[in-house]
Amino acid sequence: MKEYIVTIVGGASSYTPGIVRSLMNRRERLPLKKLVLQDVDSEKLELMVNYLSILFQDEEYDAQVHWTTDREESFRGADFIFTQIRTGGLEMREMDEKISLEHGLVGQETCGPGGFAFAMRTIREMVEITRDAQRIAPEAWIINYSNPLPILAEAVRREVPHSRSLFICDMPIVQELAMAATLDYKHRDLTFEYFGLNHFGWYTSIKNSEGEELLPKLREILLSGEEMKMVDFGHLDQSWITTFNNIREGVKAFPEYIPLTYIQYYYFPERIVKKYNPDYTRANEVMDGRRKRIYEECKKVVSAGTTQGIEHTLDAHGDFIVDQAVAVAHNTGERFMVNVVNNGTFPNLDDDMVIETFGRIDAHGARASKKFEVPPFYRAFIYSQNTYEKLTVDACMEGSYNKALQALTLNPTIPSVDKAREILDALIEVNGDYFPVLK
Ligand code: G6P
Ligand code: MN
């Protein structure tokens, strides 16, 4: 059986141990010859590789593990390139969130002005990574976990035609697990339908194996005030629980579909601003929580020389990316949520729009399964969000202040040109060289 070489770009991230554990759990389906971790932070890379070497030994997992800061070197011979980059780190995420809130706007990682700033820092790097992968490892599939995913997917679509890229998000799966639990079903016994963009969409149907439509039942449960049943997939901090329960507010507003969690930022920006603490944001929670915990676990293992007796945090986030690699490697055609170019899937939206919907993944990549005519309200909403995304890519690639201002003006979380200009100027100042020069 073929043995694979997997490269993780952003390999020093605290998500790496979870992804590697998922690779180990799927060793039968995806036997690994070599794992390469690439990142800019050599100290953390070394820690990660030392930790993984001990883990591999303890678990009798005989893959080699290497680290490098050199992207070219990390791509040579790769079959899969997983990307999870965060240009500027959680420290810049913190700035994005806090500055937005200071200006009375949604302070969030991927939505609103925070997502815009994250995109401006990341777009060019993502394009370079994809170009390098195409040149150095033309057979490799790039599976992207990097955010803001829809904007990066749009940039790659335009700038690197025919790249072998998949764009994956764990949010829908986590929400589906919670919805299934709330309905008292197993996730695998339900079939969901969804339309929209990444971090911006709606569920239109939830059917059980007998074909019974359960969406009305879920709506009823939510509207009765009952809490969502959460499932442990790394979203159990109080802020995430609140976000999940806000799905109810979205259903109260427009009951026909079940909105994705992230819709709260677009339906209720003022409520979010009012509730969020501008001195301690989600970035702080992650820095003090997940990030700290994972690196401490790695350090403990390295100093003990064994994983025995040291608890590790399980993180199913890794399973989702490895499952897609397995689907490609074995040409399975399994059903996943996919991010693909529209090409008629939503016939009343532009063909070149990157959309999120259910589809299949096989050796040729991802394709959408079902056509869906988007109703007028949702269509207009999607257009403003998608045009914001496209203008953000324009602004970054052309270095255009005007396009950046138009992007932010269209973003559904920002109420006016004045606010858009105010936050744009603040973000430009704090981001310095992370941003392209905007003229
Ligand atoms: C969800 C989204 C990811 C996002 C993450 C942030 O899982 O799908 O795209 O990066 O949330 O989670 P965090 O715990 O860092 O706030
Ligand atoms: Mn996501």
C-alpha cells in the first residue's frame, strides 16, 4: 500500500497534535511515510517535533517526522499539504477583535472588520503557498484550514488556476453534531442540506434515515427556549455555548431555515458589540486556554520523555481534515460540506462565486451535489457578503484603498462609509507591514 508524505504549513500551531493524532488513528487508510512540519517559529517547531517523536515511539507509529522553516524544502515529495496559517498570530487576532470593539463594531476572528484584517494579512501568503505547491509538488493536494477561508478560496481561485486545493471548515460539522444531539439522534443517521458561503449560510433540511423532515422539530425545540445540546469538539468554552444558543435568535427572526452560528454577527451586530468585553476577547480566551494547555502538554511529555501519565486534550478538529485526505487518497466520493466555485449549483447566483454546500470529495477534488434556487432575501444577503469578500481580494492584490473602503462598506456588520473609513484607517495603522500598501 502507498505510504504518504504529509506536510503541515503552520506546523507549530496548537492544532498540530490533534491533526497528528487523527493521522495516527487513520493509519490503516492513510499510512504515513513522513510528516513534515513547516512554520516560521523554529522554537515551537522543535518542541512539536520532539513531542511527536516521543508520541510516535510510545504508540509504535513508525513515520518519520521533520521540521523546517523552509517552505520549498517542506513541499518536496508531499502528497498532502495541510495549511493552517495565522499570519500575525493570535496577538494580531487580539488586536483585530479589540480595535473593532473599540470602534463599536463586531470584534471577531473571521467576521466583520476583524476578518477583513486577517484576510489582508493572509491573502498574499496563501497565494504564494499555493503557487509554490503547484510548482514543487504538482501532484499534491492542498487542504486548507486557514481563515478567513472564503476570502482565501476566492484569492486562490483567481490567482492560481487549476490548483489542487480543498477548503475545509469544522464549524458546520460541529453545529450538525450539536443539532443532532439536540434532536436526540446520532449525527450519522441524519442528512443535512445547507446553502451559502463559508461562515455565512443556512440549513434548509435535516432528515432522518426514514426521510422524515426534522427541521420543524428542531425549530420548535429552539423556540421553546430549550438549550442546544453541545458535543465536545473543542467548542465548549462559555463563549461558544452562547454562540450556539444564539442560533435560536436567528430562528426567531427568520424561522424558515436554521442559520449557521456565525450568522449572529450579521443579524445582530449591535447586540454582539454590547455583550462582548473589549478588554478580554476570544483571542485572550484561546491564548490563556487552548494554546497554553497544548504547549504545556507538549513540554511535559518532552521533559518526561514519555506520554505515559500525561493527559492530552482530544481535538476532533484534526479528524475532519484527515477524513478529506482519505477521501482523496481512496477516491471515495464521500459526502462532505465543500467550498467550491458555484458553476450553476445555485443557479441564481454568479457562476464564479465560491460557495459552501454539500458535495462529494474524490481523487479529483470536491464538487457540489445539489442545485438550489436561493430565495430573494438570502440571495441579496449573500451578494453583499460575497462582494465584500471579492473586494477584499481586489484591495489586497491591487493595493487599493478605495476597494478596501468599498469592501468594508458592504460588509453587513458595518453600518456606514464613515464607520468603514474609521475602522479601515485604524486597522492600517496597527497592522503596519502586515498589510499591503493601500493607495
Ligand atoms: C470554528 C471555525 C474556525 C475557526 C474557529 C475558531 O471552528 O470553523 O474556522 O477558526 O472556530 O475557534 P477559536 O476556538 O479559536 O475561537
Ligand atoms: Mn471555519
